Amino acid sequence: MKLMLGIIDPHAIEIGSFIIHWYGVIIAAAMYLSIHLSTREANKKGLKEDTVVDMALWAIPIGFIGARLYYVLFELDYYLQKPAEILAIWNGGIAIYGGLIAGGLTLYWYAKKKEISLALLLDVLAPNVLLAQSIGRWGNFMNQEAHGGPVSRPFLEKLYLPEFIIDQMNINGTYYHPTFLYESLWSLLGFVIIVILRNRKNILRQGELALSYVFWYSVGRFFIEGMRTDSLWIGDFMRISQVLSLILFVGAILIWYLRRQDYLPIPYYTEGESSKIKGIKLNQ
């Protein structure tokens, strides 16, 4: 790992014009770990061994396309002037909500095609996706992006941050809030909590791990997004990610409530794979 005046070089490997960016390395590592953990959990729940890998072959590329398209559409004026940069995802500029929307639609299609409970599949994936998001935020760190507003160095020192993080938050002579770190730690804590709850009997029903992910991530993202300086906006008055966070949070509460009604006999997650449960969706 090279340092440039205390700043980490975003290039992991550079041989002539051949460059591998830390951003891509970190994202790839996060996805691999998520797939590995999800495959282990899927096996425990009685799903076929290749279910997660097959799903990932569809969901990951489509999710990336969705994440990039989402970002480009909300920065369309810039990319119309510089169309060659549309594919330059190694410089950042992928929106997690765009990826989640595209990936979620892909999962729905895949579950229908394979006749798998969508609720169970989402539950298997949810905590590990949160872990991948926690790791992936360090790609933003390497690119010095997804940060908040200006702060002083003493402020960062009071957070007891390692020196390498403080140095990396010095961008052109100004220190910034390490919002990438706030979201990374929030996601990591959510992963731990959901995994702990996952194996407790008679607590979470199938589909509720996925809803717990939505609760947790949307709350953290809403507040952290308000600190960032690179938000996508609707006009000049509304941050898109905050609006989506509110919608997802309220929607998850409503779905959770409706699915908990007596007329929906939804088994607990610890009971294994469900037969085809009918009713309010987050299942087949």
C-alpha cells in the first residue's frame, strides 16, 4: 500500500497503463465474503448448495448496473458532458439504493424461477449484505469520497481515530467528517445484532431478518446521509437517499405488522425452509 504525503494511493497495483484500484479490490472481497457466508447459511436452511452462487451470478452484475444507472441518472448533466466517465466505476459513483432495487428485483425473479421462498432467501442474504456494505465503505475511504462536511483535526482526534484515517480525511488541506466510517460501523453493528437474533428460537419469523435489515440500514442511512456533502438531490431541497430511507422504514413497519396478523401462519426462521406461504409478500 503506497502513501502519498500521508494519503493512501487509491491504486493497489499499477503496471504501466494497467491499474487495479483498491476500490474494486475491497468491493470484490466484500462480495466474496457475503456469498461465502450466505452459502453456508443456505445449506443450513435446506436450500440447494448452488442456490446463492447461481443467484449471485445474476444479482451482482444487475445490481452494479442498477447502482451505476441510478447514480448517473441523478447526475445526468455531468455525464452528458463527459460520457466517457459513465463506465468509470473505479472512481466511485455507485448508489447503494440503486443496487438494492435492481438486485431485489433480480432476487424476486430468481426465487420465482427456482420456486424458492423469497422470504427465506432474503433472510439468508440480508445480514451478509449488511456486512458487505460495511466492508465496501472502505472503498470510499480509499477514494476519499462519501465524506461529510469540514471539521477540525482536533475534532477527529477526539474520536480516537487511527492516524491513517485522520490523514486520509485531509483532502486538499481540509479535514472532513469520516461518514464512510460511521456507516461502516453502523452496518457492522447491525450485522452482529441480526446474526445474534437469527438463531434465537421463536423471535423472528421468516422474512423478518430481511425486514430487520431494512429497519437498521434505513435509520442509519437517513441520519448519516444528512451529514454527507455528495448526496444526490431532488431539486435543491430534498436528499434522495433520505426520502428513500423514510419510505423503506415506514414500508418495512407496515409489512412487518401485516405479516404478524393471525391469518398469516408464517413459521419462525429457525424452523427451516417454509412451504409456499401465501399472503402479504416478502415470501413466494
